[in-house]
Amino acid sequence: MTKLLVTEITRMGPAVCVIGLQRDKEKVQSIRPVPTWVNGWLHFPYQRGEVLECSLAPICGAPPHVEDRALTKNFRKSATVGESDIVTYLRKAECADSLRGLFECAVYENKKGSGVYARPTEAHRSICGCQTQNLRLELCGNELRATLVLASGELLRDLPVVDRDWLDFKDAALAVERGANLAARLERFLNSQLQYKIMSCPHHFVRIGLTRPYREVCWLMLDTLFPMPKAEWLEEF
Amino acid sequence: MTPPQLSSLAEEGFRRIVETCFRQEAGASAPFPDETTDLIETGILDSMGWVSFLRAVETASGISLGSGLNEQPSSIAAIMGALQDSMKGPSASNDPQMRMNRAVGASTAFVAASSSVLGAKLVPSEEADRAFGMPIGKLRKRAGIESLAYAAADENELTLGARAAEEALRAASCGTGELDWIIATSETHHDYPALSAQLHSRLLARENCGALDVGGACLGLLNAMVVAQSLIGSGAAQTVGVVTADVHSRVLTPRRVVGEFGGLFGDGASAFVLRRDEHGRADSGYCVGDFLFGCAGQYASAIRVAPNEGGGLDVQFDGEALSRAAITRLEKVIAVLETRSGIARGSVGGFATHQPNPRLVAVLAKQIGVSPETFPAICRTSGNLGSSMCGAALHAALQQAAKAEFSQRKPIFLASLGPGMLLGGTWLTAASSGGAAFRR
């Protein structure tokens, strides 16, 4: 039986992808539980911070998604961990200060437009945590994007935000019942109060993930951003 | 308000940009969609492709679109609408470069004359190998550098820069008294008085001629040129002298830096006389086009140089990452110049780019699919000249162009990079034609 602390739930089309932390003696490592036949969960009634008991079996996942494990016995919730404690555990798992350190390989920029990617044959993992010097969220053509500076001073621009909680927050902010000029209001919030809320938070932390290989590349995305969004922030704009 | 004629020209330009960027993203064979089709809903692009497409249009047009397209369908019509909106008033565009280009008028400044000089001491690259304790032949075999131009004992940034400036002024039949500004850039001159002030005195410029130093290292020439163009376009200046000068051989010495880095550099200077295009004076010169600038911070750690306490230099230099970044970025700048100017890269007569080393220039030419002959061979015999590299290449390209009949002179692309992966570019077109014959 494995105890898994759910650390990220990301949107992947109609499904969600889940990653958790597993303690193995002194080591804390990321594990991605997957159903036996697909990569995502169409129904996942759990929240981040919940500790789930489950049975997992190793599978031969396509690299660099070496964290994949097949779920052989259903989840059972056993405890809940607070937001700052989740980050404490995440800091003990895979972390890097530099772009090359994220997936232990070179990272390439899209020559045509935006986005950065790693090559599946070069990347050694598909998830990594990092501290950022600065971070900005932006709504670009209705899509939530993040730009951040790593501790090394290297910059990552236009990362798609796939964190379910942040995307839910964006959707709630743009809900028609909230009135007019929704995008402009959200943008103003993202550019002002939010920046401060994120960067001044003592447990500010991000996790960057890789998409599944598509046309021989894995795009970088912002899997998780701490602090998590608060419903009361919607009252501020 | 934008005049109707200008508006229709702009629309034509915007449409070309949108189509080019769409095909880059969706593939050359992808049919161009109906204007109102939602590109995400119909699966033509996914959300990553959509944002990538928007960013490509933004870079090529110099107009920020992102927020203008929120709460709108992901369609070509929405993009065209946002681009058109940016033309409605001077404050409508939120892109500083676009505002700058529009305010100064992209063709108000022209390059009347140019010059380039190299350090007088030409040494075989094997001598640099030896001095830096590298295997003999390394610079030649690995980087393609055959020789390096080093400043002679009586040469420095001031003497090289002044010589280049005097030659350019002479070529333009322009007296020093006509200069309204001297704009200097150097990545090796860190003394006071600043280089522009010293040049001002040395050239005997008028007391009310301004003197300004700009930074940017290897991007310095483009930084200096955009300032010159802005001064001319705003009416603050009629004639501006732009001077670059670098003497690496006294800064990047074997005692201070490793040879894989320091051995690549040589010494030189370049100068340009930029003038306002009026009374048909531009007939023999090259008009300066729009500028694009940016900073690709993901490569920030590829090169870092900082003084240490012992008087040496701490150099962090990831050659492989830097090479890859330089090629990718120069390629991207050239693609944007092509899209924005409407001038196909195949029609360009000369690429005056930064030349980190000859090998990379050859790779770049191959990557962008043009003849290596269109890149003036400067670095091979003189080494990397820093902020003077682009200037030396531009001067050579202008000299080459001058051999052709004026109406046959092809456009020139300028593209360069600086530490921190600063990037910039512009294009020059033979003044009277405006490059019309070479546009797509």
C-alpha cells in the first residue's frame, strides 16, 4: 500500500492528470498515478493536499514520464495536509535552480512562435519544482500563461498554466454573472494585487512539467503554482 | 486618425504577416482558414499553437495583441480587428517599438556613408592559441578563425573610432560641424571621459553637438542606430555620427580569461553618418527601416562576465548553449525582419549580422537557406569585433552593394545579439527605391 500526497492536479482536455509525492525512506519523489488504459482521470474527486492510500505498479511509460505508475487498487483518502506543508514536502522532492537542471537536459525554444520544449530522448524526468525570482500571470487570447524567472536568472516565457485550481479561478473570474469588462478586470488583478500576493507568500513555489511527447517534443508547462488561488480574491476585482 | 490610403497599406501588410505566421504555425500546406473560423474550437490549432501564433504575429507586427483578444473568438478576423484597432490612434498601440517606428517615420533617416577600420596588427590565430595556452590550431579548426586583428601599441578605442568616423564623414562629404550628435558604443571602453566625449573633442565637433554613449555590447550598433533614427525622426537632429570601437586585446587577456573565450576576439571600429532624408539627398544612400528589439532571457546564463577581486574577469561561458541560442535567435530575428519588411531573404544582398565565429555564420546561412557569400567574411580574418562586428559587416555589405547600379542595389538585413541574449534587427533599402523591387 502506498501513501500518496496529492500535490498537483492539472487539466488535460476533459480529463485531469494527477501527481503526488511518495516517501521512500528519506527520499521524497514524485509519482504520477495513471489508470491502466489512459494517461488522465475523467473523474477524480480528490483535492490537492489530500493523502491517498492506493496500490501502484510500475509501468513502462514512455520517457521522460518516468514517474508513471499504474493504479491497481482504488484511492482511499486518509488525511489532509495544509498548503504550506505541501510546499515543505515539494521542496524535498525534485528541485532545480536552472533551466538545464529542471529535466536534466537542454531546453529549446520554439523557433516559430512561443513556448519552450525538451526532447523526450534527452529529458530524465517530467516534473520538477523550483523557486522563482519573479512570476507573472497573463491572459493571452483567453489562455492563461505564466512568465517566470528562475533562481539562475533564466527566464521562461508563455508557459501554459495547467494547474486545475488556477484555471478554475480564471473561469470563475470570467463568469458572465460577474458583470462587464471581465477580462480587463482580471488582467488588472493579475498585473497588480496578484503579483504581490504570490511573490510575498512565504510558501511561494512552482512545479514545471512536461507534456506527453507530441511530434518528438515535450512542451514545458506550469503544473502547479503556490500559493493556491483563494475564492475571496474574486471580491477584489 | 490614419489616412485611408495608409490604412489600406497597413491592412495589406497585416494580412501578409498574419498569413505568414499562420503557415509557420499550422504548416506550409495548411489551407488558410475562413476569417471567422474559431481556430481552437475547430481543432486547427490547439491552445499552445494559438498563443504561439499570436506571439509570432506580435513580434512580426510590433503590436501587442494578447489582451485585445480576450473574450473574443480565436479567429483570424479577431486578430485582424485587433491589428486594425492599433492603427486608429497614436496611443492605441501599446507596443513601444511600433510607436517609435510610427512616430519617427520608418524612412526618415538614411545611411549617407560608412567606414570600418581594424587593429593594425594582424596575427595568425595560432599565435592566439599559443598565448592562451590552447592546442595549436584550435581556433582555426574549431571556430574557423584564421587570424585576429589586434590594436597596435599606439591604437585604442579612441584612435580607431576617430579614424573610422573621419573616413565616414569624408565619404559623406560631411563636415564635422554638421554633426548634431555623436553616438558611440563600445564593449571594451570603460574609462572616463566616455568614448563619445573623447570622440567629440578629437573630431572637433561643435560645442552644441550632443555626445552620447550607448551600451548593449555586440548589439551596440543597433542600439546606437535606433537612437540616431529617433533623433532624426523627431526633428532634433539632421546629421548623426554613429561610432563603434572595441579593443578586446587589452581586456580579454590570457591572464584574465580562458582562451576558448578570449581567443575569439579582435579589435576594430566602424562609423556611419546618418542623415535626414530630405531634398532627395538620400539618392545615394540606404534608408533605415523599422527596428525590432527584445531580450530572450531564457539564455541569460549562457554567458556572464564580471570583474573579480583579483583584477581578473570571471567568465561563465557555455559555448554550446551560447552557439545554439545565437543561431536560434538570429534565425528568428531574420524571419521577423523578412515578415515585417516584406522582403524575402533570398532577395537580400547582404546580411550584416553579429559574427561570433565563422563556423556559426556558416551554420546560420545554412539554417536560413541563403548563400554564405551574402555574409561579409569579417570574423574569419579579424576575429569577433564585439560591438564593431555588425558595423564592419554592414560597411562591407554597403561597399559590395555600391558596385551595382543604384536601382539594382539589394536590401541589407542587420541582426545582432548581446549578452543576456539581447536581440535586435533592422533592414536597409536603397533610398530611392525603398526596396520595392525586392518586396514579396
